[in-house]
Amino acid sequence: MGTEKKRIVDTFVSLAGIDGVSYRERKVADYLIGLWSDIRVTLTEDDSAKKIGGDTGNLYGYIEGTGKRKADTPILFCGHMDTVEPGINKKIIVHDDGRITSDGTTVLGADDRAALSTIYEAYREIKESGADHPPIELLFTVAEETYTVGASAFDYSVIKSRNAFVPDCSGEFGKYSSQEPTLIYFEIEVNGRAAHAGFEPENGINAIAVAASAISKIKQGWVNDHTSLNFGTINGGTVSNAVPANVVIKGEIRSAIHEDALLAFTYIRDIFTKEADSAGADVMFKSDVRLHAYRIIESDQSYSTLSLYKKALKKQGEELHSKKSFGGSDNNVLVRNGIDGICIFNPMHDIHTVSEYTTIPELVKMTELIKTLMLNNI
Ligand SMILES: [Zn+2]
């Protein structure tokens, strides 16, 4: 293995091997602070930990531009420190064929440690080469996997960049998300009236029946070609011989168009309200917009980050591939805060499963691509 290849593998294996599920990223953050300080970059932690109830805040770093590139416009690189579960007691295995996996009991966490590793190695190589580079901004977030809670708590007034790269998109090399959805989480509580089911059922108002009737009238799954709706859990009633007075339903709506997600929620509200009214029950709604949709139009030149990505890929002899994502990433939050960000390829496959893997050739290729993006002189 060449030195640079060995370094990216070592960095990745070290970073991926640190446990850091959402809200418990302390060890990952401390490791990163140390790693970057070795190459004289200071990462500062914001106060998100207490805001979101975790043990770690988001890390931010600003690297001054050098030489002739000192006054260039800065570019932001963003990755998340948390992983999904199972993510405790991780053991990383480098296989002879170049694949890197966990031991099969946890996720690998290439999502998103591969991004944290390649961003680090790319900058380290630039620094060692002595090449002039523009200012580089770094943002390493917590709790991305729980609907971008960490990124949402960050204060964007500190960000100087207009362009941002968020390597957090799975698939093939050169991928980017051309759209990410709005996601609305909701809870519906129906309150009827309890009564003995055998002695006086006529005095009860069956909350389960009200909910069932409403749900049966609502289209689920794909509501249209870009909006999905799901009732995920339902909990209600206490015993078999009482008319159930209460039921709580939890679900979500995703849509590529923000307004359509709001409309779908209005539709749910209307039907539940109507069903509850006609049965004499009460209904309460809670909802939370966890992600806000955005779209990137390839033909529109104002999306300058996309053209930078496209040019960097071309330089490496690679092509751009777009993907309509129904996932969401920290980039939803960056775009919402006026930054021209794109969620780009990150070497990770079968994510959110214990079979997750990355490969050495992809880690090497990605480090090279990020170097090109950081130098921004294509
Ligand atoms: Zn991710």
C-alpha cells in the first residue's frame, strides 16, 4: 500500500472504530479535535449539546487561505459525527479484497466517517504539498441521523462560505442528491369516552373506531409521485372489556415539494376532525417539520456548487450522476440557511445495516476529489 493510501485507510479505520451514536458523539469529537490540531487547525465546539440534550456540540473550523489564494471565496465541507444503531462496540475489519466492514454486529459507520476521513486527508495532503489554497470552512455535526437535529441547532451567522459540499450520499462515485424532501412528523390523539363494554357500551365513544374510520379514508403510501404518507404506530385502549377512550397515532409525510407535504397534513387533519366530530370525540394534532425540501436544477447556472462538483469529477475522468433522494441530510439545513450546498457521494454502501461497507479504492478516489474541490482551481 502506498503511503497516502495507507494513511486514508488508517484514518478511516480509527474514526470508524469510535462509537458515537446520535447524541453520544463525545469520543468522536474529541478524536477529531486532536487529529485536526496535529495539523494546526482548531475546531471549536458550539453549545448545541445542551440545546438538543446530547453530550456533544457541533464542531466548526476555519482555515485561512494561503499565498495567492488568500483572498479567494471560502468553501465549506460538512460531515456528521453520529451513526445509527447498532453502533456500540464497533470492530472494523479490512479485508484482502479492499472492502472494509464491521464484524457484522454493528453498522460500519462509513456513513459518515468516510466523509470525515477523506476531508481530513485531503486537507492534510494539500497542507503538506504547500499548494496555495482558498479559505476552507469545516462543519462536523451531531445528531444528523435523527432528522438533522444537530445541524439545525448550529448558528449559521458564523458561516462565511456560499458554496458547501456535504459528502453524505450513497450510490456510485459521482452521485449527488438533486432533491431532498420535506419531512413532517406527526402525532394524532383521539379522545372518546370510556364505558363498560358489556354493561353500557352505548355510553362510550370508541376512540379506536374513530381512528380506524379516519385512517381507512386516507390514502397511504404514495399519495402522488413525489409525496408519501405513513401511519407508523397506533396505541390505544387499556382492557378488552372497556370502550377505549384514547388512541395515539404517529406517522410521517415526505414530499419533494414542501407545500405538498403541508397539504397532505391538512388533508389528514380534515378527515380526522370530521370523523371525531361525527362521533362526538376530540382530536388533537402535533406536527413538526423535521426537514425542508430543496431541489437543484442542473441546467440552472446559479447552482454554482454543482458546476464545481461536475468540473472536479471531469478532471478525474468521472461523470456526474443525480439521484432524487427521499432521505434528507444536513444539506437540507444548509440550503434552508441560504448556502448553495450539495449532498455529494460518500464511499458507503448498504448504509444503516450491519452489512454496511466501504472500499479502499473509493476512499482514495474520494480523497483526491475533495482535494480538487478544496483547491477549487479547476
Ligand atoms: Zn449520513
